[in-house]
Amino acid sequence: MGTEQAGHGWRVDGRCTNCDVARQLAPGLVGEVAGRSAVLRQPRDAAEAELLHAAAHACPTRSVRPPGGRLDPARDPFPMPLDGVGSDPGAVLLCGHNSPHTAGANSYLLRRPDGTSMMIDTPRWSPALAARYTAPGPVTDVLLTHRDHAAHGRRYADRFGARLWIHEGDLAAAPDADRVLRGTGPAEIADGVLALPFPGHTRGSVLYLADGRYCFSGDSFYWSRTTADIEVVDSVTWYSVRELAASLTRAAAEELCFEWLLPGHGDRRHLPHEDMAARLRHLAARTRQLRPRPVDFTAVRW
């Protein structure tokens, strides 16, 4: 870390809020040191440098700084494919450009077979970014997983000419939503896309499931690098950890089918659906043993 601290090469400045985004995108290069992100070492090759450029363009506080201090727009990789082979970008793109108004949450584009896309939660707002996100195809729907991630939803939906979705439990965060999900039963958003209300983190939290492969989990659960397993953030469960346990128990009983776990906060993971289903059952059992406790952001260990 010597060159980084001396102001030469890549560094993380004092605006860092320890949101984990840079550590997800540049593992081994960026890590947590004394309660914030820091550059652990400088990149050794072009591939590692590209990881740091991705982290810099995603960072919600623009704390990840390249040599010279200025981000190069030409090195912006977003929206960035998460799956696919060769020239096929796959069905899911990571939006990057995480917003400080959503606590730095990740957002995604879900590409559909007809060439359209759906946006799940929202990146920071700008007209230029909106143009980038429509480059793969028109965006028909903006799907909000819960109230914490509702910022910019209306602006993106209006720019896209898209429908804005939220659950009635969190409607106060997007009172002008075009589609309101109700109750706890699953609802079909479009062919192959299902909304599953999932009260717990907030009253109106929702999972979005696509094509039997992708689970956009919002803040309901995530992949933890610390435990190498699916986990909940019980220290930042605003509504009810008991309701979260009940939601997980229902999901486990219904044997949700997905291979990609794509959360708002925390790491992403791709595993066989049988493995995901087993881990979800075990998570439901662990969560049933939890009890409410005061909110404590510092207790989160990604």
C-alpha cells in the first residue's frame, strides 16, 4: 500500500463509505482496512487495471481514484455482462455507477428474448447513463426490490417510457408507481419473469425471478465472501427478522429455481440450482433462530 498512500498509482480517498462495491469488482486489489476500502496493491497487468477501472466507475462516492486522479470515460465498462459466452453478452448486465441515494446498491439490466430489457433497481441518475442503458435495447420496466432502492426509479422510468413497479408495503417510497404488487403471492411481470413478495428487510421487499436462472434478491439475502454461503443482513433488517425467516421458509418450501444470486448489496454467485436450493433451506433454518436486534451497519461482514 506504500505507493497508494503516497499518492502514486491507484488509491481510495477519504470519501469511502465502506459499501463493498469496489471489493466486489476488484477482489484482491481492493480490500477492507480499518473500516473502509483501500487499494491493497497496484495492478500487475492490463486485466487487473480494467478491474480497478470498473470499481472506479461503480463506486457511489467516486472514492476509487486512478493514477492522475481523473476517470477516463473510455474505460467505463458499464453496462457490463455478468454471463454469456464469447460475443454473446448474456441475459444480465451490471449497470455500475452505483448511487449514493441507494446506499451504493447494485442495479441490473435483464435482457429479454425480444430485444427489450428490464432494469432492476437503479444506478445513479443522468441522461447520459440512461442512453447507455438503452443501447442493448428498449427498457420496458423498472422493477424496484424495496424502498431503500427506489431513488431515481421514476426518472429512469419516465426517460425510458417504462413501467415502474413496487410492492404496496413500500409504496410510500414510489407513490407514483405504475404497477403495484400486493400481498405475498407470486405475480407474473412478463413471460419468464416473476415477482415474489418477500417481507422482512422491509415490509414491501420483493424478489424478481427470471427464466429459472436469475434471482434478483434486493437486500433480502446475498452471497457472503466471509462465510462462503448465502446470508441475510439481520443487523440491517428494517421491518422484521421474523417475517424474513417466514419469507425464506416459504421460498424454501416452494423450491425456488435459480442459479444466479444477484443482490443489491453483497456479492453475486453462480451455482447449480440444486446447490442454491439446499443453501436456501439451510439459510431459512438459521434465520428462524435469529432475534431482533438494534440496527448496526458496522456489524455487516461481507
